[in-house]
Amino acid sequence: MVKHALLVLALVLSWPTLAAAQNPVTADSPFQMRALVSLKGKDAVVVSNSGANGSALCANAYAFDAQDGQLLDCCSCHVPPNVLRSIPIAADLLENDKPLPKSLVLKLLASIPVAGECSASAPGALIVGLTAWKGETPLTPATLSAAELSAMTVQCGFAHPAARTCDACPAPPPPM
Amino acid sequence: MVKQVLVAMGFVLSWPTLAAAQNPVTADSPFQMRALVSLKGKDAVVVSNSGANGSALCASAYAFDPADGQLVNCCSCHLFPNAMRSIPIAADLLENDKPRPKSLVLKLLAAAPVAGECSASAPGSLAAGLTAWKGETPFTTATLSAMELSTMTTQCGALHPTARPCDACPVP
């Protein structure tokens, strides 16, 4: 009887963890994405920080080839609370790579700065607080698997062995 | 032993309920925001009250400078259930401040009126029921920290020591 009860307890204990890991319940959850078709030269992704953590966050951006799903480019953006950054997709995230892809898959990951700095290939702990739009439409919160997190950051690390800051995003001020 | 395990199970079973209470899973949750680029003179935020509480609510609006994240202005709007108010951003929320910013971060907070009145610097308890749009796009629900709530209301109180109703919102 006791053994059975303990087994049930263990099962029940696992519920909240699984639910928390799987449920992107707010629109400012750490992992968000958009599939972009008919990409134009001036298109931009606009990011902000709701202040959910009372501190700055890193908005890490990853662009993927719409055909084969491989990473095209990545960069990271330091975003203090209530600040807005508009990151041009072609000129900044994709570094003016030619030809401009007609479509791509865009993913954003919100993380805590590590020693005050942001890196899309080595992000800190994931956090809520990121809000993002492309045009009038917010990006879509999604469930992030460990495998996908690893694929994104490893591919980004190959593309940019040193952390790459998005051009639109000033580096954070040095610590006092 | 069995009794202790069952008590522990009861405690653990309450976790999902607590988590659900904390999670703003609906589109009319109390804290919503938009980052606005290419702000135009006639842009407005449209707010309404779904009636979730069966009573009026206060829609407090806060506009932030997109470069440094500091509060630019704030006001509050009393909303009866099913009422709609269109708050001009430049002419009302920003009080025609010149030069008009080209972009800003806009936050909304829904709270119960306090003694029938609304104040963006001293809101009542947070309440569901607020729906808001800018143009055709609804605002985005977001997680509100105690620190951010304090920052918003403190900065608003410094700007407007007495509560400032939005011009578009008649005082009840």
C-alpha cells in the first residue's frame, strides 16, 4: 500500500515540471517563432522586454533556410526593460547575404545575460519577458526541446565562433 | 505513513492549481503590451471591458521611450463592461508632447477601481477583462513582475502626483 502510494506520489510530482516545461502560457515566453514568406528588404523584427525579470534580457535571433531547415545566420540583442529594438532582417540578421531569401523561419530565444553579455551560441538561462513582432503580428510562442536548443546554438557557434551582436542593438554599458 | 503520503499528495496536487492562477492564459489578462514603430499622429489604442468581473475596470496606459525604457507619460481610463474607448496616443496619452516620438513601448494594466476611481500611479487589485487593440492587432499579454509594476507606478506618480484620467475617458 505504502509502495503504491509512493509510486503515485512520484508520478504526481512530475506533473508540474512537465507542464511548466511544455506550456508557453504567456505571449512573452522564452521561445518564439515566425515563418516568413515574401521577405522584403526592409522587413524587421521588433523586440521589447516586458520587464518580467526586472532586468535586461538577451533576445537571440536565429534565421533558418525555409527549404532545408539549416541555420542561415544568428545574432543577439541586449534589451533592457521597456526598450524597443528594431532588427532589420536582411541588412542585420542576415548580414546582407545575397541573394536575399524569399522566405525563412525566424526563431527568438530569450535568456539572461552572462556576465552582462549576450551570445546566441551560448545563451544563459532561459527567461520570460521577451515580446516580439514582425509588422503588426506578434511572434508565436512555441515549445522548445533540448534537441532544438542544442541544434540552434551549435549551428550558431559554427557560423560565429565569437558572439555576434545584432547591429541594431547597442552593447550594454560596462558594469560600474 | 500512508496518511503522511496522502497529505503530501494533497499538497503536491495543489501545485497545478496555483500555477494556473498565476498564468495569464487568456487574452484579457491584466498586463498587456505593444512595441509601436512608425507612430502616426492619429494612432490610437482601443480598449474595452469583456465584463469578466461583472463590473467596471481601470485600463491604465503607460508609454515608454523605446531608447532608454523610461516612462514618457501615463493615464488611466474607467471602463464599464462592454464600453469601448479610443485613446489617441499622441494627443491624449502623450498630451501632444513635442516632438512626437517615432516609436514607443506601450503597456496597459487592468485593475479594479478604488473607491470608484482610476489611477495609473496607484492602481487597485489587478483584474482580468481588459481587451485592447492598436489598429487591427490585439495587444500581447505578458508576465508582470512586482519590480516592473513598482517601476511603472512610481514613475507615473512622479509625473502626475494626482491621478490623470485619459482625456478620452469620462470620469464616472
